[in-house]
Amino acid sequence: PGHLLELCGDRASTWRYWDLHEATAAQRAAAAGWGDEEAAARTRAALEDMRRLLQSMDGQDAALEDAAAQWRQETAQRVEQAGRRLLWQSALQGECVITALTAHHIGKILREAITNALRHGNEQPIGVQLRTTSRPQGVQLTLQVSNGLSRTPLPPESRHHRGLHNLQQRAESIQGAINWVKQADSFELHLQVVLPGGG
């Protein structure tokens, strides 16, 4: 992949390449065990990720409310299928436009956060809060995902921190920032992104 990365002159392009690489790798790995239900589900998810990425490359700007509605629909479906409960709170003020690529990255971060919540959470509802705040430089979008922790051990520190580091890099690619708070029985992830000029 090194020579391909040389073609990616900016961070956004690099993320596009790695998203395609990641989705393709997941698809191939899952296809090797197509008879397994989990493998088939992962393949479908990988294909869906690839579809979203390709759309974001040529996609048009959209209303933030429309993007949020898609995020909520997908998240609710995943949480329900896992037999868990979702508490979604949204406070979007005024009209705001978001680029297709920014929406793609935020959606990817949300999906990863929900995956972690489903994997390591307990029976408590998974909480998602989405809100906007006016700032001099634009509109600040804040995404918060919280869940209680089960007794299932977290992954090794190295892998856990690597996953969070990848999310942080993704957020930085859209001029955002991520921080997380881990308590004895809960975990929260916060993403903040400023949408310049309301988009």
C-alpha cells in the first residue's frame, strides 16, 4: 500500500484509501468463512462501509438533520438487533449543512463507538447525545456515546489504545477532537467538530 499512499496528498484522501483497504480486507476475511453467520454479517457490514465511502467521495452536502436521522436509524437497528436499549438525545439548533466526507467520518466514529459499547457494555442502555452550539468560527457539533461496562475484560491496553488512537486520527482529519472518560463501571466518548460557517 505504500505507493498508493504516495498518491494521497492530503489526510482526507489517505483516510479514504484506508477505509477502502479496511473494508476490502474485512470482506475477504469474512468470505473465507461464509458459512458462519458472524462472518456473513461482517461481510455485509464491510460492503456497506465501502458503499458509504464511495458515496462520500462524490456526495453532495446535506442538512445535518438528515445525516443525524440516518445515524440514528442505523444505530437503533444495530442496538435492537443486539437485544440492547438505546437512549438517543438530539438538540440540533437551526439549519446546518455538513459535507458528505465529514458525515462519513462522523458516522464511522459513531459505528465504532457503538461496536465497543455492544461488545463491552452491560445491560444499561447505550446513550447517544448529539447537539450543536454556535461558535464564532461556525457551528460546533458534539457527539457523546456512553455505556455501562460489563465484567467482560477490556481488550489489551495496547489494542484498546490503538483503536482509540485511530478514532482520534479520524476526528483530526475533519478538524475535530475526541476524548474519552473511563470510570470503574462506565465509559464515555466525546467527539467535537466545528462545521465552519454552518457547514
